[in-house]
Amino acid sequence: MMLYPPMSQLTTNVPNRYLLVNVVARRARQLSQEAEILGEPLDEKSVTMAIEEVADGKLSVAAADVAIRNVEA
């Protein structure tokens, strides 16, 4: 089975697979909640969008931690 993006690319921004799952899940929930609040449908699944953000380097452990703290504050 081919995965895109490859795990090696994802783990450059999030060094641990278990941490990657948490970061992606939290970001996916955040994307879903934002879309629901705005009343806009998502073009693709929120998990796919979160994974692409990690692969593109837009989302890392540090960035996710800051985003999560801002939501919880």
C-alpha cells in the first residue's frame, strides 16, 4: 500500500508517530469545528487536510501546541 505523503516526510516535522496521530487528530477537529461555525462545507476530509499541513511544514508539534493553547485559553 502506497501512502501519500510518505511517513518519512511527515516525521520530519513531527518526530514521533504517536505524537503525529495526536497532532493530526487535534488539527482535524479544529478544522471541522471552524467549518461548522462558519457554515462552510469542507472540500475534503479534515484529517486529509491536517496531514497535508504537516507534510507541507505548515503544522509542527510546536505550532500545534500553540494553537491548542489558544483554543483552550
